[in-house]
Amino acid sequence: MTTEQKQLVKATVPVLREHGVVLTSHFYKRMFLHNPELKHVFNMGNQKNQKQQTALAMAVLAYAEHIEDPSVLLPVVDSIGHKHTSLDIRPEQYAIVGRHLIASIQEVLGEAATPELVEAWTIAYRQLAALMSGHEQILYDQQTQKIGGWAGWRPFIVRKKVEESSEITSFYLYPSDGGTVADFMPGQYISLRLFLPELNLWQPRQYSLSCAPNGRYYRISVKREAGTTHPDGMISNRLHDFVQEGDVVDLSAPAGSFVLQQDWSVPKVFISGGVGQTPLMAMLEGIAGTNEREAMGRITWIHGCRSEAVHAFKDRLQEIGGSGIPLVTHIFYDEAAEEREGLHKGWVELNPIKSDVLLKEAHYYLCGPAPFIAKHYTFLVEHGVASQCIHFEEFGPASLHLN
Ligand SMILES: Cc1cc2nc3c(=O)[nH]c(=O)nc-3n(C[C@H](O)[C@H](O)[C@H](O)COP(=O)(O)OP(=O)(O)OC[C@H]3O[C@@H](n4cnc5c(N)ncnc54)[C@H](O)[C@@H]3O)c2cc1C
Ligand code: HEM
């Protein structure tokens, strides 16, 4: 790429910043019109709420800004790569996306899209696509080289369905081929896809693994997304109401870069809201299963949800607490009949419990709705916690840019 072409791409940053979502919305409309087979690949719920359009726009913008040195984007390329591999995105699909993205730039910018600008963006896109699909190939290779590993979709049988609370149900998933399942790092997720007859589409969704690795099965714990002002969640409700023990679902291999650091002596603080506790539960289960108790650092478990009725895993949490690991728990219910040690009324607030939160050299793991993560991230940073010690996961396309 020439210096002039890099300048041209960088010069589009203000336009992209202003019209980025318009451009990517146009792009998705165009792509689904010409390549409707990709509707099986994308989360059509996220298309409605615009989250995916924004995530793609932000990624393209970040690339244009760093065109001189795209290596600074590697952490982002890695986390998108994990999401892409969990959806079985293949290199040849980059050409389709590229074709529609470049055509959309032309259509949205109109006369401002000079042939030179279009040429510069075409080269820039090819470079980005090569960077991303190259990294994704490494991730696929890592997945397939594991014992019990695979790439793409693999059928799993739902052997057990367990109600964890009035709105969260766990699914125990065993490979239907009778083989072993790949190990994973606690905190990672799988994609699960179901065929939705009402849309005539396959639809994938990500679910964090909520158990520790065990070689035999995966467990996911799914919250029913019931709409009052908007339609019910498509996959979560289908899983709750129609998918029964003995049924088969397709899973992709575990992926994701939100993982537990394995140094047991480091104190760990887990902060979750609602169903956001699932990846943290896998981390806690992983800790509970080790023999490294002697030198184990303190563990603080902070969880908030609406009420005891929707509080999943509370018995298991007590059981782990009684098993001799140095665990302190703080549970917050919006609606609580009483307050006692470790049980608080209202939303999660870290200030009143800061002696259990601000632990020297601790690592923090946050998962919950985006405003929940942002609020507690800000508290931690304002109280001197280094951003590299704070790890978080959003249950949807990345919208936060905190560290
Ligand atoms: C890494 C990761 C891990 C995750 N882990 C878990 C987990 O462990 N457990 C879990 O339960 N979930 C998890 N999720 C979320 C999960 O992937 C799904 O997003 C969730 O189950 C909702 O999917 P759905 O198909 O039921 O809802 P969708 O049909 O996708 O709808 C999503 C939301 O949008 C609303 N909606 C639908 N249509 C409209 C409309 N027209 N206008 C406005 N709103 C609308 C729905 O009511 C719903 O609340 C995770 C997500 C990610 C990215
Ligand atoms: C240079 C090209 C691309 C860029 C910059 C890009 C960027 C992104 C970003 C930022 C996300 C959100 C990740 C997250 O927050 O978790 C994402 C998700 C996704 N991407 Fe890409 N992507 C590219 C190419 C592709 C291609 C070729 C495909 C396949 C057709 C694809 C399919 C998807 C899907 C299905 C998702 C998940 C969508 C969802 O859950 O709503 N992407 N991509």
C-alpha cells in the first residue's frame, strides 16, 4: 500500500465516525439481499438491535486509524477471531464481505468515493482480511490439534436439563459421536445453533461454559429472554421450551479470550450481574477442583440479581464455600426480604464492601450488562486497580472500549 493510499484511508476516518453505522447497516442490507445464505451465520437478533452494525463499524474505524501500524490491533483481532472461529467463519467468506463493504462505501459516499479512494480501501480491506483470516487459521489449528478438538459444527446430545433458577436452566451436552470433548479455559464459550422453522434459518448463539473442563461433557446455563415490550428471545426460549433431553444441537469448539489466569496464589475477585455469572462459575468450579489449596489467594465472589428466585447456583456456591477454599461471598438482591452478612439489598455496590474487593495484586473478572461492567470497571480504576488486572466479557458484540 502506498503512502498516498494510506492517507486516503485515514482521511475517511471522520466520515466513518459520523456515518459508520449508516454505512455498515447499508452493507448488511446489501449483503443479506445478495447472499441470503449468510443469514444462517449472523445473529439476526443483533441485526435488529444494531449491536453488530456498531461493532463492525468500530472495528473498521480502528483499522483505518491504525493503518500505519495495524499490529496495535492484535488484541482486538484476537477477540474477533475467537468469535469468528466459534461461528465457523471461513477465508472465502472474507471475499463476499469485502465485495459488499467496498460497494457500500461507493453507494453511501456517492461522488466522494473517487476511484482512488475505492482502490485504496480495496487494498486496505484485503490486508485486514489477510491479517484476520491468517490469525483465525491459527486458532482453528489450535482447536483441531487438541484431544477431542474439532473445527466447525459438531452434534451434541442434551443428556440432562437442570433448572438452576426460575429463569436459568443448565444443559449438559455430550458429543453424539461418543468421543471426548476438548478441554477449554474456564471463561470460554461455545456457539450453539438451532434451526428456527419460523425463520427458516439456522441461528447461532454463544453460551459460556459454566462447568470446569472434564473431558466428557460441556454445560451451558441459559437465561430465558422473555420480552414484554419486544419479542421473546429466539434461541433461549426455544432451548427452554422445546429442546428436551435426548435432542441434538450443534456446537462449535470452545473459544474466547476472557479466561482465568491460572496462578492460584493471585487473589481473584469475581463480579457478576444476572446470567453473567456463568463464565465466572466455570472459573470458580475450576478453582474448586484444584489441589493447590495451600497457597491459594483470597477469592471474593460478588453477584447481583433481581431476587432469590432468579439466583442460580446459590446452593453450589455454598457448597464450594464450605469446601475449604478461601472464599468470601457478597450477594445483592434488588428485592431482598432481609439483609445479613454477605446478603445485601439493592444493586451491586463495591464501596461498602471494599475491604473484600481492593485486594493487593488481585485480578478482577467482570461479566454482566454493559452498564454494569462499565460502572464497576470505573470504580476499580478510580481506586488504583491497573486496567490490565481487570478482565471482562460482554454477552453480545463488544460495545465497551475500556482498556
Ligand atoms: C460470549 C457470550 C457468552 C454468552 N453466554 C451466555 C450464557 O452463558 N447464558 C446466557 O443465557 N446467555 C449468554 N449469552 C447471550 C446469548 O448468546 C444470547 O444472546 C441470548 O441467549 C439471547 O438470545 P435469543 O436468541 O434468545 O434472543 P434474540 O432473539 O437474539 O434477542 C435478543 C434480545 O433482543 C430482544 N429483541 C428481539 N427482537 C427485538 C426487536 N425487534 N426489537 C427490540 N428487541 C428485540 C429479545 O427480547 C432479547 O432480549 C452470551 C453471549 C456471548 C456473546
Ligand atoms: C475485515 C472484515 C471483518 C471485520 C472487521 C469484522 C468485525 C467483526 C466484529 C468487530 C465483530 C464483533 C465481535 C465481538 O464483539 O464479539 C464481528 C462478529 C461477527 N462477524 Fe465479523 N468481521 C469481518 C469479517 C467477517 C466475515 C468475512 C464474516 C462471515 C461472513 C463475519 C461474520 C461475523 C459474525 C457472524 C459475527 C457475529 C455476529 C453477531 O453475533 O451478531 N465477519 N465481526
